Amino acid sequence: MNKNELISLAANKANMSKKTIEEVLTAILESIEESLAKGDKIQLVGFGTFEAKLRKAREGRNPKTGETIQIPATRVPVFKPGKSLKDTISANLHA
């Protein structure tokens, strides 16, 4: 599913215009990005948690040459699904 399909689905469920849903979705995604960039954690009870975690510097290999390279430390976004989301997905697996 892409962003436009998600907007259409949400607009039908909420009985709202696609334009309104697109504005709200864009605002939510921008807010999540800004919060993660500041180091905040976003918890949506039942759905999941978004946070930024530090990935330590490590040694890697160039697959082409086999040469050892240093990969610098970086912050990466992480999503941990909540119980309700896990249960919903698991229930649909067995249906």
C-alpha cells in the first residue's frame, strides 16, 4: 500500500475528504520526524513506539574488494509494534 492508497482508505473510513486526510497525515509524519530528530520517543498505546537509537561504530567489509572499513556511529529510527498491533496481525495469519 502506498501513501495515496492509505489516504483513500482513511478518507473512506473517516468519511472525510482525501485532502483533509492528506494534510493530517503529512502533519503527523512531520511531527514524528521532528520528535525523533530531537531524541524524543513517541508511544502510541496499542499500536507501537517510535524512537531513535544509536547504532555503534563498527567494522565492516567492502564486498567488492574484501577490504576492512570503519562504519561510523549513527542514529537510526526504530519501530517496536505494540501488543494490539501484534495480536491483529497474528490473528489475520490464522484466519
